[in-house]
Amino acid sequence: MAIQFTDHGKPIPNGNLLVVDGLNIAFRWKHAGNLAFCEEYIRTIKSLAKSYDCGEIIVLGDGGSNYRKELYPEYKANRKERFAEQTKEEEELFIEFMTELEHTMKTLREKENILTLKYRGVEADDIAAYICQNREKLGLDHIWLISSDKDWDLLIDENISRFSTVTRKETTLDNWDEHYDFEPEEYITFKCLTGDKGDNVPGVTGVGPKRAVTLMQNLGSIFDIAESLPIHGKYKYIQSLNEFGSDQLLLNVELMDLKLDPVAHIGNDNAQEIIKKVENYVSEDRL
């Protein structure tokens, strides 16, 4: 049955949840030069909720990651460099963009009765991971993740899927093979080997997607690979892997595996508050 909305525009509750990467999808309008996007933003997420038969919508804000920066001070340090290189005009436009995003989040909370979650020092990725981890406890049938961030594909299973507002494509367990040359449980190994330039997480020099898949096929999981080092081999990328070392590989797991321990990233108090808020939100009668 398609989602229904009340006269006040609120979705009627059912067992599906839309989890929106709030900052991520807002960049869609920034890149288009639209810095007055509040109304269109709200229409978009409501339309997606309707398309995916989601009775509830939660929009996540991003507060950075204290946990990852403590583990690895260089985490996302490249972004500071990019901001430092902004012109005065670019800086003013970014401030205007963030102001509009805050206005949008406030409108969602106060006028649309849509739950927004944001915590200082906590990334949206980890809030999403924690909600997904507790899907059954929350009584949810399916969670649709709305983000262009492929990191969120680490969370995909038979009851969790992702839609990208950039590519306009879905990634689900059923169509996984259309997007990747490895199994979903192997994705974290792939990421730890190749790194993440956007987050300034290093990968093994000379190891791109094809070689990462070969290493996984020959050596197994990231833990198997770390335990196997040093590996004998004449190829330069094997030497690079040995130099990269097991410690850095396992550090990459802690930095990038969203499923590993989301509470460690969120903090116990925040985690308890999130569950309480989401439980109340998805169970309340908002008609």
C-alpha cells in the first residue's frame, strides 16, 4: 500500500523508515547554485518516502567525528586545507548554504514534525549505522538510506537499501552485483585496502579496485590479510602492502567499518537518547 499523508503533511506510520543523510543531499542544491532550497528539500524527501512506502522520515545532521580524529588525527584533514583555499566569495556562499540547511532542519522539526538528529562530534554515518543495527528492536520492516555516500553501502542487507539522489540509482542486496565485483561482507576489506581519499584515509599504494578484488580472492578478509603479512611476492604492490602493514590495515577497519561498534563512535549517552527518540517517534500516533 502506498504511503498516505495526513492533512498536515505528516506521513501515516508503517513499518518502513526513510533515513536521510541531511548534509549530503543538500549539496545537490548547492552544486546547482540554489541556496534557497528549504521547500524543495522537504518536497523531495516526502516524495522519496512516498516512493518507498515509508511511514516515517528521519533526517540526520553531521557533527564531525571526535572518535575517528582521536584514532587518526589526519582524518578529513584534507578538507580543512580545501576550506582554507576558498576565496572570500566561496566562503560567504558556503556560510549562506549552511544557514539555509539549518533553517531547513528547523522547519522539518517545528513545522513538519519530522525527527532530526545531530550530535556534536558524531557523524551522520554512525547515527545511521546505529539505527540500522537496531532495526528489529525498533519494529521496522525496511530502512531506506538516502545518500550519495557509498560508505553507507556497508549497512546494506536484505532489510536495508540505499538510494542516491545524485545517480538516481538504488543499491540493494538483490542488485548488489550490478554495483560491485565482490560480496557485501567483503566491502569493508575492499575499502581498507583502497582507502578513502575523501576522508583522507590512506590505502595501499598501487592497489586499486581490481587488485583489491584479487587480494580478497587470494587472501580472504582484511583480518586474514593483516595476519598474513609480510607476504612474499615480486610485485611492487605486494611490497607496498607489506610496508603499509597490519597495524594500518586494522586502523582502517576502525575508521571505516560502520558496523563494527557504532556506540563507540556515538557515545553511550547519545546512543541511549537516539534509541529513545526513535522509538517514541516511530511508535507515536501522529494522525
